[in-house]
Amino acid sequence: METGIYWRRTLHSPYNQSVASPIDTAMFRPITPGIETVSSSLSMHRHRHLRPYATVVLAGRLDESAYAGRISATAGDVLIHPTLDCHANPWITAGLKIIRLDWSDTSGTGGLYRLDAIDEVARVAEKDVVEAKLLLELMLREKSAPSPARKNDWPDLLREDLTRNNRTDIARWAEVNGLARETVSRGFALAYGIAPSIFRAETRARAAWLRITRGSDCLCRIATDTGFADQAHMTRWVHRISGAPPAAWRVFPSDHNH
């Protein structure tokens, strides 16, 4: 379970010598594996998920803006949401029918695939969501193709550059692409729900969190490698997107997600 888990212990770290720091996983939205149908159209503001999961669209349309980009998924599309993901759903149509499945841990920004045999996954999911996950994994390896549902306007090109290189200078990017800095900030915020500078900081923080929870490098080295001004700067952003400072995740790594 993600909701309501709080880890508490006295921590010792270079930036705070004795702090009781809970990992507040209540800030994350959990998913329930299985088939779901949405009765009326709706939209969802940006929200966070700690654990990775897959969404298979069986009917209707699901729009999403995430670290992986903006998509408009329809029947046959498969969305892989990575560990510590954050996205908005600006449009969900009435009658949307999806399968949600727990997924294996992934450090990337997610994926978008197209499958023809989604009915087979649905039949298995009605009986056993674990078997459905295994079947979907096999299908994605053997039968999937890239989905055409991903958008490719200039905000998405900027998103790609920020994801690939989180040191990208946004003012310079705007100049090279013939856009005013203010136009870039407003247009990106309309597309992704946050300013490009915030998106860049979040991708840095997520990259840092992945290294914090999966390795033993010193925190100051991780801060430098991931583009933060210093360790304190990284700590604030990791806390903001993960619910706890780096030292708390070092004491209680993300193993409890699986």
C-alpha cells in the first residue's frame, strides 16, 4: 500500500544531525490493479505515483502530460508509468475503459506502445491481474509497436531536451528556436501544467532520487552530477517530489514499493 505509510527514525546526515523525518507516502496516488470504466468525462490535475504501473486503454480516450511527454491514448495504446512519476490528465472521455496493472520498477521516464491483441489482456485481467501483467510484458517484448499517440509540438521538443539534458538553458533554447522566453514559459505551462524551470528541477530531483535509493554515492556528489547548485538545493527538491529528504530514503530505501 502507498497511502498512509509513514517511516520514522532519528536520522544523521551532514545537513541535519538529528531529525525525525517521515516518508510521507500519502502524497502519492495509489492505483488498484484491474479493469475500470469511467462513467463521465473528467480531468485530473498533476498528481504523483510512487510505484510504477501500466495502463492499457480498451475504449475511449485518455490524454496525459507527463515526464514522458504528452499523449492522447485510444484503444490499443499501452502507457508505462515509471517509478516516482508525475502527470496530469487534462481530458478523460466518458466511457473510457482501461486496465491498470502493477509494473516492474523502471528508472526511465516511461513508455508508450501500441498493441493489437488488447482483448486477450482484458480476458486474462478479468481473472488474474498478475497473469495479465506477465502476458502484457511478453506482448510488449514480442508484438508491440511505437504508438502514434505522442504529441510533437515545440513544448514537447523542449520537454525532450530537458529530460535528456537537465542542464538545458531555457532562455538559450528559446533563442535558438526563435521564440521569446515569455512565450516558452507560458506555452510550456499550458501544455504541461508547470513552468519549464520547475519541470527541469523535478527531472533533476527524480534523477537524484533514483541514485539515492539505488546506490551509495555521497549526496554531495549526486547533487553535483544531477545539476543542483549544492546538496541543500537537491535536498529541498527531493523532499518536494518524494515526501522525504535524501537521508530518509537512504535509511528506508524504495524496496517497500515492490
